[in-house]
Amino acid sequence: MSDNNQPVLDIRAVSGGYGDINILEDVDLKVHAGEVVVIVGPNGAGKSTLMKAAFGLVQVNAGEVLLSGEKITNISPDRLVHKGMSYVPQERNVFPTMSVQENLELGAYIRKDDARAQMDRIFDLFPKLKERRKQAAGLMSGGERQMVAMGRALMIEPTLLMLDEPTAGLAPAYVHQVFDWIRAINDQGVSILMVEQNAKQALRIANRGYVLATGRNRHEDTGERLLADPEIADMFLGGR
Amino acid sequence: MEFLQLTYNGLVLGSILALGAIGVTMIFGVLRFAHFAHGDLMTVGAYVALTFVHWLAWPIWLAALPAIAVTSILAVVLDQLFYRRLRRVAPVILLISSFATALMLRALVQIIWGPDNQVYATGISIPYRIAGLVITPDSLKVLGATALMVVVVHLFLAHTKMGKSMRAMSDNVDLARISGVPVKRVIFWTWVFAGALTAVAGILLGVDTRLIPTMGWNILLPIFAAAILGGVGRPYGAVLGGLIIGLAMNYSVLFMPSAYKLAVAFIIMIAVLILRPQGLLKGISL
Ligand SMILES: Nc1ncnc2c1ncn2[C@@H]1O[C@H](COP(=O)(O)OP(=O)(O)OP(=O)(O)O)[C@@H](O)[C@H]1O
Ligand SMILES: [Mg+2]
């Protein structure tokens, strides 16, 4: 971390996909320390695929991925966790039959030290989880499950947290809350990369945003400027 | 009175089924793999214990220890030798290979220990009679050992890091992997643990009845029925499923010839698969 300009995550000219066919074509993306970066774009644009490519879940066929300057292209997820990277998938992101507390414990699997202090911090962020810590995660509401999912990912005290559509399927009241949490997590120094369908709201809390379409970079700018651009608003943010 | 006796006998059989079903359900949970050689692994466990009982005149509980060790190691070896290599291929190949393994194990048992009936202890032990109920000392051993094992399984799954990792993999393999759970190590210990349970189940089956090379194979169907009824991947469900299947098989003699006991387990299994495939405790969807 000697070089302050070095991005936490640096995706350079990445092409990749699920088989021989590349879903992603020559995609670039950076997350600087302390930033919230949002990826928006139409369905099937490759947003989730890009995140998976960074996390070693999708084959990168060309280009490279760097984590704080270290090359991590095609490194498996269980090793990336040790490097301070955490990922919350779009779906199936909790252990449904396990209690809230056990979900958090599993998030801390790789920690050799006592993770209780971190669990307490997560309970401070999500007091509801403390109340419900004995309850099975699968029996909770969508919003509560999202708390569990984020809490699990935070247990390693990641430097980079990747969230794939954290507000998907949530009631509007909760959507607002999720963005508050993300800001609170970011305030604690965690860099955040997220994919969001609620693009306008997400761009409002983002430092920068990327518009992805058909597996390629279309636009990249600060959240504010992307929001202000009428063409982007028309094409990707569902009008103004 | 007959009903009471059938209930008791049903619980004894159900205990053995439960122990077998816990192993089957854990292996399925962690590996998504219906292990058809499970019954024959039970047989091996039972016969290894027999060797120590006959040659060294060890009491059965002591002979259980080397039997557990041998069966666990054998389970790991089978996984490393056959199943591990086939995991990436189509699941049906894995299934067929476990059938083949079952045949191999059975043949091995016949070669080493011979095809004839054998028992751990000869002579007749005098049963207790309580309120018209006939309770053999052997059946008490089965119930006691099962209760002990269920407590061990519970403590392991609820309170150890490895046990929790196994439950996590049953719940969501991908999420376990991205949380940094060492998947291969968990698979290894799943075979060790399931192997140990399998040995105990086999020994208890031998204690309750007698040893023949087909003993485990013959009981495989009700064990799978128990695992499915309880909810695949749910160890507590397997216990519940085992007891229910054991009771149902015994109660069935009130209505039909006892030769149809196995058919009862089969019918329950099919009915569950059609009507409630997730089982009683909402297991993995099949
Ligand atoms: N597991 C997979 N195997 C093969 N192709 C896939 C797989 N997952 C996604 N794809 C394909 O990759 C492309 C991009 O999908 P991706 O999930 O990355 O889109 P997305 O931008 O996240 O869309 P959404 O907004 O619907 O989540 C799509 O054409 C999709 O069909
Ligand atoms: Mg997506």
C-alpha cells in the first residue's frame, strides 16, 4: 500500500466467459482505495460475469486482474479470500439451514485469530442480526438475509467487498436501507464494487460508475456525471 | 401387547437404519452423490469387528474401535481411488461406480470371511420381560449405542468447525467455497466420519441379527428410504426417517406377510419422492 495511486482492484483488458465463447470483451475497470464503484447496464450485459471473473469464478482468457498491484488472474476464490477479497453473490448468498451466527462464523473460516470482535462490529451495524442470531438464515426475510450475506462477507475484514445486486427483490423501503449500510461499510474503509439494477440510487452513493453493455465498457465516469448525462439516462437508467 | 412389541422392535431396527442413513445423507449433502456402496461398507465394518471378537476374544465394544478405523480408512481410500476421479464426469457414472464398488466389497467379504452365517456371540442370552415386552440384551446394546452415536453426531455437527463446514457444504457448496472453506479437506473428513458411523451401524446390525455377506446390501433400500424421508442432506432428518421406517416396517406385519417388510420401505420412499421430495426436514431438492 505504499503507492497511494495504486488501485485496490485493477481489471485490465479482460476477456472471458463460461466456455470458449467470451462474454466479456476487453473490459477495463478500477476500484481505488476507499471508493464505491458501481457497475450498471442492461440484463445480460455481463455485469455478474465481470465480478465473477475478478473473483476467479469465471475463466479469464485475455487481460489481467490485479489486487493492490498483485496479479490474481484466474486465482481460485478460496485463495482470494486470504488476500482480503470478499464476494456476495446475487443469489443463494446465505447458508439457509444454519443460524445467523453460524453464517458469520463460516465467513470467518479462514481467520486464525478470534473473530468475535468483528462479529460484534457486524452486530453493531445490523442490530437485528444480534437479536436473531440463533435463527436459521433461510427463515428470514429478504432484507434480513441480505444483512446475513453482507455480514458473512465482512467477517474477514476485507479490503475489497464485491456485491452483486444487493437490493434485488427487496421492498423499496429496504433498498434505501441497503444503500445506507453500504455507505456505512465504506465509511469504515472498505472499498466496494457493486452491480446494481437500482442504477440511479446506486450512482448517487457511488464515487464512480461503469456502464457495461454486451460485455463491453460503454461509459465510465463519476456517479454524478453519469446521472447527469441525458443519453445514458435514456439508454441505461430507464429515462429521467 | 403385540403392538407394543412391534414398536420396540421397530425402534431397534430404526436405530440401525438411522445410523446408516446419517452417513448416506451426509455424503449426499457434501458430495451430491448417492453412495450405493454404503450398505456393503457396513458389512465390512461388521466383519472386521467379528475378526477381533473371534481371534482376540475382545468384547464387541472394543472390537468396534478397529472396525471403525478400518472402515473409515476404507471409505477414504474408495473415495480417493474411484469417486474423486469421477466427480467431474456425469453424476450417473459416479452412481454406477458406487454400484461396482458395492459388488467388489461384497465379493471381498465373501473371500475373506466366507459365505456362511456367523454371529458375534453364540449361546442364548436370557431376555428381560417387562410388562409383557420381550427385551433382549442385544437390542438394548443397539439402542444404547445408537443414542450415544446420535449425541456424538449432534455435538460434532453443532459445535465443531469441521462439523459446521460439512453442514455449510450441504447447504450451499459454492458459498462455502467462496467463504474459504477448504472443500477437499471437508470431503476427506466427511468420508472418515460417515465411515465410522457406517461401521457402527454394521456392527449393530450384526448384533441384532447375524452376519452374512449380503447383510448391508439387503438393508440399503430402507436406509435410502430413511434418508429421503428425513430430507436428503439433513442428519437429524435421517434419524427421524430411520425410526419411522423401522416402525413402519414392523407395523406392516399386522396387515401383511412379513416378507413384504422391504416393500413397505420402498413404497414409503416412492411416496415421499412423489409427494414431498424435500422430505420431512426440507432437504436438498432431488
Ligand atoms: N453459468 C453460465 N453459463 C453460461 N453462460 C452464462 C452463465 N451465466 C451467465 N451466462 C451468460 O452470460 C451473459 C452475461 O450474463 P450475466 O449474468 O453476467 O449478466 P448480468 O449483466 O449480470 O445480467 P442481470 O442483470 O440479468 O444479472 C448472458 O448472456 C448469460 O446468458
Ligand atoms: Mg447479474
